[in-house]
Amino acid sequence: MNPILHVEHLVKRFGGLVATNDCSLEVASGEIHALIGPNGAGKTTLLAQLSGELASNSGRILFQGRDVTRLPVDKRVAAGMTRSYQITTLFSKLTVRENLAVAVQARTGRFFDVFGTVAGDSDIEDGAAQAAESVGLLDMMERVVGTLSHGKQRALELGMALACKPKLLLLDEPMAGTDPEESQRMGDLIHALRGEHTVILVEHDMDAVFRLADRVSVLVAGHVIATGAPEAIRANPEVVKAYLGDEEDEKEAA
């Protein structure tokens, strides 16, 4: 394995609540690595620590061998770590092109008037077009974002993250609120990222997780209790007892 990310003994406390508890993890370059676990297990907190939104109380985050534990969000984005969905803001009254242009200029650090025009700036135009093409929105560049379906808006959020040219992409529940057809399309988009981008995926749709992930890590009470290939995780008695057993019971009850 060629790890791109090492997480070493991360801890995050909110008063008396320990959200991540001695959390350690390795993510291989080019893989789709899923994080699963019950509600309150610390998955979103961990993503926030990785992206720099939340400072850790202790532990280390090594990205491509570099200690980024204390870097702010913008420095992590510049280093190649980008988080999507929970922190992505879509400008609903602007076009797809303009939204993507905002993400491109955020990566380049160049000034851009979001309410102005991107015409004439070939670097921003090209970057926006490439991002749109990667998520199937090239023919919707002039559409106002507020008129798009929920699934298309999710795809645009992914496109904005990709416009930052990430080496490591952190996805927090990308399929939440989508219908089955939209969920399948999003799964196809994520699958297409394998190899070119490393992806950490938090998702409650277990069918999607086990279809997409190269490896799966299971968080319980803020601690990784198991990591392995999807079939190994499905068969792990500790994981079944702590989490997957409840998922299967819910399916049978439905």
C-alpha cells in the first residue's frame, strides 16, 4: 500500500463529549476509502478534523508525509485536500459556470468578482469547463443553479470540489436526499474518480458503500474498530455486532 494519509491517535473533545477517541487510520493513494458507523460515531467530526475545520485536541494528520495537523482550511486545499458537500455553498442565483469559476479562482488564489463575468479569463473558463465535464454538467453551464434538480446540484457540488484539483477528496454523504436514479448517477461519478483521486467517503447507503469502496473503516464511539476490504468487513463479527447487524435488521423489518 502507498499511503497518502496517515491519521495518528486523533482526539476531539467537545466539553465532556469525546467525538473522536484515539482515532487512527491509513488511506492508500488512489483508493476509495469508506467510513461507516452508527449515528454519533464521529465520522463527520473526523472529516472536519481532516479538512481543518475543527482543530484536534491531540494526535497527528500526515498528508503525503507532511504534518498538516495545524494547517488552516485554505492551506490544506492548496496542499490538495478538499472537502465537499457540508461546507460547499452553491450560489443559487448564479449559473453553473459562475459557481464553478468561484471554485477555480479559490484554488488559484486569483481575485474574481462572483457577480461579474468570467468571460475573457481563459484559465478560469477552462477550469470551469473541465470540472463541468467531469460531473456531466457541460451542457448546463448557463443554467441558473436554483433551477437544477437536487441531484444535479449534488453533482455541481462535486464539480466545485474537483475544480480545486484535489489529491484527496472528502465526501460527506453525497447521496443524501437523492432518489434512486440520482444516487446511481452519483455512484457512477464517484467510481470514475478511482485512481485519479483518492476519496474518503462517508455514506449511510450501505449498498453504495460496499459497491464503491476499495476498503472500509468502521468507527464506533470515535474509534476505528476495523479496516478491510468490503467482504471482510461484512464478515467481521465485531462490526456486525456493533453496526451492520442493526442495518440488516432494519432491512428485514422494511
